[in-house]
Amino acid sequence: MAFTTVAERPEAPVTRAAAKRRAEAVFVEEKQQLANKKRDVLGDVTGSTANVVSLANSNKRVFAPPQKPKLERLKKAAREDEDPQLCGPYAADIYSYLRRMEVEPKRRPLPDYMEKIQKDSINANMRGVLVDWFVEVQDEYELLPETLHLAVSYVDKYLSMNVVRKSELQLVGVAAIFIASKYEEIDPPNAEELSDITENTYSKKQLIKMEADILLSLKFEMGNPNVRTFLRKFIDLAQESYYKTPNMQFEYLIYYLTDLCLVDYKLVKFLPSTIAASAVFLARVITNKKMNPWCPALQEYTGYKAADLRECVHIIHDLYLGRRGGSLVAVRDKYKQPKFKYVAKMDCPSQLPQSLFGDLKA
């Protein structure tokens, strides 16, 4: 009696040899079935008998395309993991770590250092002029935004610990840019270049000495989280409920708002994550006045309720409208350019209703 398939054969006594023969038979049969399936698929694709025979007899393995559900899963996974810097599997832990780090006293400037430390030496307006000049330096040397934010944080922390004369304030600023550039940039400007941009007000030797003073004051803690650290994921979440595809104008608007925050001493007291979340909040108000600027996803991820952001949002709103820092124009001029989608010229409501800061409905 002939058996058409392995499955139809009667059971034999189970021995190691019999089991091995049975496994080999199954493997041969499955291989033959796969070969037949390959011929069918290739025949459909090529429409040529010669090509089918040639490919079927080759040693290359040919796989049928995955079914649609699997393709969808792969595409979704690719979207989630397309940017390795987002570190998807570890994002929550990284964010929690950054939030703990940003509140450490050694990483924070004094919220009132002008009144307690600087007193009559320098004031908030001088600091604003310095930071506004930073933006011009950033543009001149094409420095990263992270370098700008990091340099400002170094200045604030140094001024929280050391009395600085008015004549030395720019030197502190240039040295802070020098350090931040070394930390962030691939090709940072050298000491001679940075001395030149001060029109040689300070020598290379003075710059290097100030660099050492700042590093000692910081205790070489240079990699602190800043506003830009938190913005990347915040922006992704903020766009999900507004746009089907990434909106560059919305993104540039948030960058504009956070850069404006750098020039205002009153915002020094806020944590970087608070400023980042507040900028996202106000950007959503400006770009879509009909929708609630906050959402459950942003509240859950950022850890901030809308009410927590009220004071910071109002300050940024005043900055955007020129009610604060109106004489400091470098940031404003930068974001009026077409490459930044003219975000500095976008319409913004003159008042923010208090209802925007209410609790979200379940």
C-alpha cells in the first residue's frame, strides 16, 4: 500500500532512529512544498517559463512578501523607532532621570541672584543685552541651539556664585560660549576667534583664565538638562493631536518662544521642563485658537497640569507681544526670516482667557 504523505503512515515503534527518519522525511516534504510555492510565486511575477526554471533551480532562497497585517506592524515599529536618539524603550526612565537632575541645587542658578549676589554691579537688563548678543554670535558661527541654551545656563550659574563687574560681563559670556561650544560642537570656535568677536576687548589669555574660573565654579558639571533637552519629545506629542504630518512652522514657533525666554531674567526661576512645556502650550494657542492647548497626553507625559504653567505662559506671552524685552531684537529678527517660516510675525491673542488653564475634562 502506498502512502501519499508522511502524516498518513501508521505509527511505528518510537526509537531514536525512527524519529530521525521521520523528521528527515517531514523536512524533505516541506522543502518540496516550499519549492513548488516558489515556482508559483515567481511565475506570477516574471511571466516567463525560462526565468521561472532558472530561478527555481538556483540556490538562492526566495521568500514570498509578508502579509499585510505583518507589514503594518513593521511600518508602525519603524515609525516608533525611526529616530534612535529618542530611545523609545527607555524614554520614560530617561525623562524621569532628567526631571530629577534638573531640580538638583548644584545644577540650578539662584532665582534671585541679581538681588542677592550682583546687587549694584550688574542688572537684569545688562544680562538681557548679553544674551541677545549671544544670538548674533550663534548665527555668526552657526552654533547649535543647544550650545546657546547651555551657554546661558553657565552664565546664570556663574553669576549666582560670583560678583561680576560690568566691564567683565561680556568676558563671562564669551567664556561660557567657549565652554558650551567645546561640549556640544564638532568644530567649536577657538579662543582667538572668540577674542576677535569682542573686538579684542579681551585677550586670549583673559578668555582662557575666565574659562577656568567658570569651570571651577561649575565644578565641571557641564552636561545639565536645559529647555532643548525636553523639547524634542514634547513637540512630537504636541503635534499628534493637531497635524497628520510634522508641521515645521509649529516647531519653529516653539523654538522661537524658548529662545525669547533666554533673554528674560524673570524666567530664570523656572525649571527647563516648565519653560519647554509652557512654550508648547502657548504655541498651540497661537496656531490653533479653537482647540484646547493642553491635552491628557501632554499632561501625563510632562507631569504638568495647565494650571501649573499659568505664570510661565503669561510671561512668555508678554515676551512674544513685545510687552517685555521689546528692545532686544536679535531673537525677533532671527525668527522673522523665511527659513524660520516668519514665526515671529504670527498673530497672537492679546489676552489669554483663564479658562485655558482649567482642569481637563475626563
